[in-house]
Amino acid sequence: MRPEKDCRLCGLCEGRTNIVLPDGCYDSGIIFVGEAPGENEDIEGRPFVGRSGKILEGMMAEAGFSRSDVLITNTVKCRPPKNRDPTPGEMAACRPFLESELYDAELVIGLGKSACRDLMGYEGRMDEVVNVPITIRIRDRDVNFIPTYHPAATIYNKNSRAELRKTIELVGGMLR
Ligand code: URA
């Protein structure tokens, strides 16, 4: 299930250039969920192609795989103005698309606070849940989920970088 080309289910349609659909391998069973497209993603119509994407791709390469081995998506498919966090209403409008992406997953990785808020209903500190596996309910299925840091949160923070690396190494192990 995908948004219509001219989707107007929420106000983010007003400022978008492109709807940013998932990218990578739909059959891998491993799905990374970010927050929302940024400026570069909005222009290219592809998730994680800017600075955060470079960090993610670098860590994936170190762990022996590439973005084309997994699926990469976001909680909302259109860029919020000035890169603000997506609102609960915007996430709810996009939720049916996200659920159809995650429904069959073997493992979902939530990158950062917004993804964890949307998928776990978690509002607390990331350091209390990072890399602690849980299951989340997607329609009538329990899906394995690992909360971790957003790549952007690792730029100036060694500890969050180490934790994100750990998550990505775990995925590398699953793919081997
Ligand atoms: N940050 C995100 O959360 N998603 C993207 O697609 C790019 C940057």
C-alpha cells in the first residue's frame, strides 16, 4: 500500500517536492525506520541520501552489508517544514503505509526518538531503551523491534555512535 501520487492525507503535502517511498530490498525482512525526509530526500525522492544517510551507509559497510540489502523507510513520507518533528496527526495519517511496509518484517529498527514514539509509543530517554529488543504490534502481528539512535544523534556523541554501530553489527550478523 502506497500513498497516491498527489496524496493530501495531511498538511505535509503543502511543502513537499517528492513523496519519499521506501528504498532497498523489500524481501530482506529487515527494515530501518527513520523520522522523516529532510531537504535532500525531498529533492531526490529517496530516504537517507543526505548526511544521516552517509553515516548509516558507512556503518553498514563496516558491518559488511549495504543499504540495498535492507529496506529503509520513514515514519512519514513527506518532509516537515524546516525539518521539524512530524506531529502525531501526520504520523497517524501516514501510518497505514508504514504498517503495510512493516507487517511481514523479521526485524524493524527504529532510528531515533520519532520512530520510537510512533512505533513503541515511547516518550522517554533513548539511553534507557537503546538496543533492548521488544516486539511491537503491527495490525494482528507481533514484530521484532530494536530501538536505536538516529544517525544524526551520533555526529557529536561517541556513546550513541557506538550504540548505533552495535545495532548495525547485529543486522550484519543476521544477513551473514
Ligand atoms: N533523516 C531521517 O529520519 N530520514 C531520512 O530519510 C533522512 C534523514
